[in-house]
Amino acid sequence: MSHSPIRGVSPWFYLGKDGVRPKCIGHSLWLCFDRWVHPACGLFSVPMTVFSSFSPGVRYVARLSVSALTAGTLTLTSWVSLAAIDVCGSAALASRQFGQDGRDGRDGRSGRDGRDGSSRTVRATGEPMLLDLSGTDGEDGSYGEDGEWVRCRRQPRNERHDLQAADGGDGGDWGWCCRGGNGGTLCNCDDRRWTVDVCKDGVCERIEYDCDDGRDGTDGRNGRDGNDGSLGQLVVINQTEPLPPDAPSQSPSVTSLVNQPITLSRNLWETRSGAKNLLAAGSTIASSYQFYAGRIERQFALDWQAPQPSQTFTDSVDLELQSNGQVSIDFPEAYWLLGETVQQDTLTTYRVDGIVPVADVTQLALGRVDGRSRTFEMNVVDLAQRSDVLETRFEVRYSTSGNDGRRRRYDVEFEGALPDELVQQDHNRFTLSLGRLPIRSQLLSGGTRAQVELTIIRSYGENSIEQVLTWQGEI
């Protein structure tokens, strides 16, 4: 874009709502909704002005002489302040496109994979048997559709912005077999460079604008054939009776398992190679095959010895019989269990000695904080009342702070495990004798600003979790 100063005043015109400029109408101003336009200054907005004598909802245009545009010559429901409009200071508009881009071509249909070899049931008689369990060939896909040619329109003349011609549509991608679609053809500019006179503060300059050709649509990518179907696989069952279905996994409820065994079963299979050696020469089949190696069955039951009644637990237990004959047990994560697995012949029994909801484990809260110096103590209360069955340990971080008028900072005076002899438990209440910790007595005296952070470790069998409680205050 280049500039060259000239002198002169350009006429006004109205820029329609569709962005198309009508012919020059002389030294006049057009008012239409909220836009006034000057060819040397571009498009700019003002508040909407509606004549009081017209009906609402109709598009109005008024042609007013610039020299006669005064408060006394217009009867308007609202007044437009012309002083707020910089008629010759508007920046050039951004680059715009003419013509319509071509539509992208549709992608080709993917080639369908071939069907796998079909299953067949045969009975071994001792005579050579020829089997053809080959899969079908993969199908070809369809071609990608060509990109649509653009709709090139006549290039607008003397625009006050750069222009971009429309692009061709991209060709559709391959259909897993064939060529992609061809890209559509672009639009070209008729006039690649032009100048327009722009005025500011009585000084006009000539600005140069450019038009860029569109781009050809890109060709779609070439594709490939669909995959051939897999060879069929041999399954050998060395017996004449049909196999019964197996049920290696089940999810019964807790109550249904109490002293009522459930049966799990699994058919065992071995993967072997050399299937063609078992058949007549020329057979078409996969080399690996499945050999039936037998069947196992196990029973499982719960021996409920927990103090809580089993009927209050309606959740399910996930059971699975492994290939080695062991039964895996997956209880709901919402509970901690204490128990033992007992194996007797084909019966697996899990004895439940105790069960605790996990949500109840961390229901601890701070109670009374009292005393000073060696009598300073803190109380912790178990709101869920599970402390008689849970193991509870405490770790303490004791800090003090002076008041120097600035941001408060705490200095750690003690950090470590709280000895068992300093913890007194009364059912679901714990009294912690913090004043007996190896801390200087003046740091525990009355008026000391202190912070106590308790890390509480609660355990049940192999399960464990932590809860942190913090107290700040003045001893």
C-alpha cells in the first residue's frame, strides 16, 4: 500500500447494508439506519436516527444537503452529533473477498475389509480332511469427489481495501482404494493494483490497494485397498459331547453369599501351532489353533463373623475364577474389610471378621483445647464412633509465633510422633497431653500464640488413611 499527497474533496455516498456501494450522488450526505459513508473516509457508525413521521420497522433513507444539515432543518426523534464523527480520519477497511469459494469435494467411501474365514464344526473320523477357511478380499473404496469450481464474480472497482479472490474447493480424500478428488479451480483478479484518494485535515493522499488471486483447491490424497479378511482358526475339542457354557465371573450381593455357596466355572484352552499338520494337504487355515484342555469348577461363600448384620450391606462382590483354580475377590472400595480366605477342596470361603465404611474413618474433629505449660492438652472426637475397632496414631507439629507488627510467621518448636503414653482414649474421645512433649515450658506458657497441626493415621487390617486437623490460638 503506497501514499501520494493530492488536493481535493471527494463526494459522499451511501454504503448499503449488503456492502455494495451505489453510484456517486454528488456533494451530499445519505443517512440510512446507523451508517454514513464518504469515499475518501470509509464506513463509520453513528447512533440510529429515525424520522418521527415514518412507521417503525421500515428501512428509511434520507438525502440531505451537507450545507443545509442544521438543527433547524431536521425534525428527528433523536439528534446525531456530527462533531463526534471524524469524516476524514477513518482507517482503511480490512481485506475482503469477492466471489464464492468452491465447495470441498466429499470424501470417498472407505474400502470395506474382507470377511474373516467362516466357522465350521467338523467331526474327526481319522480320514484326511481338506478345509478352506480363507477370508474374502477387501473391497475397493470409492473415489474422492472433485472440489467444486468457484463462482467468480466481477471484481469490484476502486475499493478502499485490499481484495482476495475466492479459492477453489479441496478435493475429497481417498476412499481407501483410489485417487482422491481433484481440487477446484481458483478465481483471478482483473485489476491487481489501484489507487484511491484519502483526505485528512484538508490534506489528501493517494493510497494504493492490491488484489490477490485465489488458490487452487488441493487434490485429495490417494488411498489403498481394504484389508483382506483373516484366515479362519481351528478349534480342537477332543470329545464327542458339546461343551457346556462357562461362567468364570459373577457379581452377587453380599447377603446372597453368606453361607450360600455360588458356583464359578471356566473352560480351559491352550494355544498351539501347526494346524495344517492336522489336516489334509492344501488346507487353507491359520497356523495357530485352540485346543480344549478341560474344565474347572469352584464354589465360593462368605462366612460372616462381623458384629454388624450382613443384611445392612446391599453392595455386590466381584468374583472371578482364574485359570489356576484360585478365586479372586473384589469387595466394593467403599468398605474396609478384616478377614481371611479359607480353601477346602473346591470350596473357597472368605471369613469376614469386621467391616467399616471408608467414609466413617475420617470423621474426626477437634474438641476442647485447655491448660498451659505442662498441663496444655487437646481433645479429638470421633464423630462416627469407630475408634473401638480402628487403630489410631498421632503425629504433631507444634509452632509458636511472636507479634512484631508484620505478617505473622510461625517457628516450629516440635515435630514428630506423639508417644502412646501421652494419648488417653475414652471410647471415641482422645486426650493428647501436648504439654508433656520435650518443648521449653515458656513456649507453652499462657498468652503464647501457637499453632498445632495433627496428622492422624487410622488403620484397619491392611488399609490405612490420614486426616489432618489444625488449631491456631492463644494458650
